[in-house]
Amino acid sequence: MSCRIDRVVSRDKLVLLQISGWITGQDVDMLRDVLEQEAGPLAIDLKNVLLVDRQGVKLLALSETNGTELRNCPLYIREWVTRERADT
């Protein structure tokens, strides 16, 4: 299984990337490309994410450091992202 990304733009021009499935090493480059295409305010909704590996967590941590909001982040992912950000 892989991840699916749905892009939603709100009235206030916030881009919300709704991710579902797994975020693994094979998906990181695709997700990074999608993130790099966005210029304005950005949030990632992780409500429907089932699994994230280390490469996925590193990308999420870097994205959050760069100002992307992580929404509906499962607790285990939140803890892992927080530790990853502390280590860098």
C-alpha cells in the first residue's frame, strides 16, 4: 500500500494536503515534490495515515520546522516527529 494525497484549498487560501495510507520511503520523494510546489500557507492532515516509517517522519519533521502545520497527527507520529526535530 502507498499513500494518497488530496489537495484542498480553503477560502483563506490555506492549502490542506489530506494524506491517507502509508508514508514510507518510496512515497517521500513524491510527497516532497508536492510540498515544494506549494507557495502559500500549508497544512498536512494525517488523520487517515496508517503507517509512517523513519524517512516519512524525517520529512514531516522538516516540513513542520519550515512552517507546515501537522493536523490530526496520531500520537505516535507526533512523538516521533518531536524527537526527530529535537535531534536535528
